[in-house]
Amino acid sequence: MDRKSFVIRAGSVLAVMFVGLTAVIADASRSCAFGQGNACASTCRSAYNDCRIATKGSASCDAQFQACMQSCVRR
């Protein structure tokens, strides 16, 4: 696979992951149930792991994970 194809595919994966993570954060922020805290953190960890695998360890995943976890704490 040439570099241009790889960059396009990696960008596409990141875009899809960002949209998914944004949807997860928005959905998690709407829930006020006490038991949802652990589910929110689990969702953040899962998205973080998927991001790290897809991006081969990109530091951008760390920032997304931190934002996700902060949204769990704010609820």
C-alpha cells in the first residue's frame, strides 16, 4: 500500500472514531443514573483501546481519552 492510500485510510479511521467517540460522550452526558459512571468509564477505555490499535499508538488518542473521562466525572 502506498503512503497516500495509507494516509487516506488512517484519516478515515480517525474521523469515524472521532464521530463515534463524540456520540458516546454526548450519549453518556445525557444519562444521570448513578450506575452509569462505570459504564461511561468503560466506554471511554474501549474507545481509547480501539483508537490506539487503529492509529498504532498515536498521542491523539490520549487527548480523546482524557476528554471522555472528564465528561464522565462532570456528570
